[in-house]
Amino acid sequence: MLDLGRSFVASVERDPGALAIVDADLHLSYGDWFDRIRRIEGGLEKLGIEHGDHVVAILQNRWEMATLHWACQLLGAIMTPLNWRAKADEVDYCLTISEARAVVYQDVSEEAVRAAPAAGKLPKISVGDLSGGTVQFGELLSSSYAGNLVNADASDWSLMLFTSGTTGRPKGVPRRHCHERSAALAHIAQNLYGRGECTLGVMPLYHTMGVRSLLSMAMINGCFVCVSRFDPAAVLRVIEQERVTNLYLVPTLYHDILAHQNLPATDISSVRKLGFAGASMTASLLKRLNETFKPNLFVNHYGSSEVYTCTIDQNAVAKPGSAGKAGLNQRIRVIKLDAQSGDEVAGVREEGQIIADLVGDEAFEGYWKRPDANEKALHGGWFLTGDLGYFDEDGDLFVTGRVDDMIISGGENISPTDIESLLSTHPAVDEVAVVGLPDPRWGQKVAAFIKLKAAATKDDLDAYCRESDLPNYKRPREYVFVEELPKSAVGKILRRLIAKGASGKQS
């Protein structure tokens, strides 16, 4: 198998004049971008970065971040991106555990880098007009090419993402060139991307979705349009100006695009393929997106940083909530909640934990220097995702939540997802999150936190649930109306913060 460096070289050789990357007014062809990538590769080599070294990047989605990613693939260094919102202690921890040999940062991450003790011992590459770094990124562009163009093979480490985690320190997820290339090729096939596609590069490049978009476009001589941080107005403007052909976003970002006042006046006709991942999409949002964009393909993609593709559904609208069937490179099972092995398979529509085969071409091999995490997540050749779900009679997977999000009320296991999906279809509901709150009688009670877009009362919503097919024991016993729901950096609703905040107020 080709490594990623050679894969990029192949795309340059195939069509050097094709548009490769856009960042505001900057438009670079594959040939012009390749020159910059090679000079950054040479600059890193001159700084002493060698094969197998970690280069930590704390940048927003900009051409420099994408260029650094490909330079590392050529050099054989391990691209190690962090959330640009990371605090100093997290930066320090990640620099230390990865044994980073350099850190690349910009204005939004400058304060955290300066305050991280480990960063003070490393070459610091600043992007933009910043002082205090060892060298500016722009200076590296005047470097000579590296001694060798390609310095890695398919078995070398390509990338290490850090999972945010719900408790404790973030976990490093190292992935080899072969893992990343297999994931990119499967992503192209499963989303039916054609040569010369143009994607919106707004999902962060420290997130698996952002990386997948970057790699897949390069494989097909497509264009990656950088958007440094999500803003619906900017996104709509870029879609129209650059004639973006496909979107791959988390549901929350789609929600915000649909809600923006500029949408009716924006030409979105170039977008023919929609994909989403990161969270379940409600039936209401699926319907609205399908009616607005009228896509040729609408893909629900379920996966993780550890095992990129678990399942896909290429017709998400046909069966709302379904994550479909196993992807091209994977085997998936649902095992009983108290299972001790991967062979204790749950029955049809029996909720259990979703597991993935570690032999899959896209699967990681274990967390970086975290034997404790490996012991918890890797068992008998299977990766325990920590996600809940079930298979229906057609063999389609439904992801119902996280094991840790399960609500246990009166001895019944209740997943929040189907309750949220129902409430989202009420005409007055804009966004909803369902959590379990402490209850002296039931242990936990089902509580729905609602952001409204029209007037509604608790009684209105309760009546809506009573009139539906939702079992009575799953019906929310409490409704809380909120201005906003807390979300992660990539737009996931954070149920734990909601539950923690509500429980704190009750105590």
C-alpha cells in the first residue's frame, strides 16, 4: 500500500493544475501547494525534526495547518493536532506524553503555549505575525527541500489524535499511514465522491472528521476550502463563492446553517452530497435538510477516532435514526450490556454495547502509553466503543447513546436518543437534550432540557409524548426550558454538563 506522502505526490503528478486548497483569497493548485509543502518539510528537517517525531499543532483550519499535515506525511513525522481552545495544562500534558519535538501555534493558542512548561523546551513555530517563537512559519517557506522527498512507508505512524474524554486526561490515538489511507479511500467510496469534488473544510483538523475531509479530497484531486471556525454566514458565503459540492458536518452545524437568515438568499445548488457524523440526527432535522438541499446522496456515518468507520447509511432520510450497516473495512457487533466477551451477542432490538473488530483496516492498535485505557477498551480482538445500540430486523444499526449516558429509572434502562428524536419533531422545539437526574424514589428520573423556537408549555410537550408511541416509562418527568444547550468544540451537545449543572442546583 502507498503511504500518504506518496499518495499526495501521485495526485500532484496526476493533475498539478487542479485547484487544491482555498483559504479566503488564497487559491493554490496542487503544483503550487506541493512546493509549499516540500519547503515546510525541508524547514522541519532543518529544525531537527526526524522520522517518527511528534509535531504538535494547535491551529485553526487554515492553509498552514493543512500544509503542515502533508509536510509531516512526507517527512515521516507524526502529525499531532490539539484543540486550539486547549488550556495550558492540557497542552503541557499532550506535549509531554507525546514527547513532542516541536509545537506550532497561532494567536488563539499563544497564551496556552506560553504557559505550558513543556513548550518552553521545544522549538516553537508561530503562524501569523507573532513574536517570541523560535521561528515563524513563513520563514520555513524559504527553506530548501528536504534531502529525501518521501521518508515514510505505509506501516509508519501518520497521525495522533487526542480524544477529549469525559473524565481524566485525554487519550492519544495513534494511527498508521495504512490506517489513514484506508479510511480516506473508504470515505471516498462510501460517499460516492468523484474526481474534483470541493468540500467545506470547517470540521477541525484536530478531529477525525476534519482529517478525513482533508485526505479524501487530496486523493481525488479535490479542493479543500478552509474555514477557520464555524460561522453560518461565512459558511454560506463560501459554499456559494467556491461552489462547494459536498458537506460533512455534525448535526448541530447543519442546524445552525438552516436557522441562519442568509440561507434563503444563498445559492446552495452546488451541494449535491450531504454527510454527517459525531451524533445522531433527529428526524426533524433530516427532513428539513433533505427539503432544503435536495441532495443526491445523504449519508449517516457512525465511527470514532479509534475506528474511523463503524457503519454507514447512504440513505439517511429513508430510516431516520439508522446508522446503517458495517462500513467497507469493518465488522460490527452489539453485545449484551453485562457481556464478558465479544461472542455474547445481543438479540434483535436488544440494546447493548457496540463493538468493532480491531483487525479492520481503519482500526487503531491501542492508546498511546495508556495501558489502563487499553485494558478497559480492548478485549479479545474487539474495541469496546462505549456506545449503546441495537440491530433491527433488517440488520441496520441504531446508536442510542453512550453507556455512561444510560438512564436507569425504576430498574429500567432508558436511552435518551429516542426521546430526543420524538421531542425534536414538536413544532415548538428547536433543540433538546434528555438526561437522568437524581430521584429519591426511582433512582433517576427522565428530564428534558428544551430550547424553544415558539411558545410551548410543559403540559404541551407532555401531551405530545403521551399521544406518541413512546412507552410511558420513558416519558420525561421534568421539562427545563433553556436559552442554549452546552456544546463541545465540534458541536456535540454535552449531556454530562447539563446533568451535572442540574444536579448541582438541586442539591
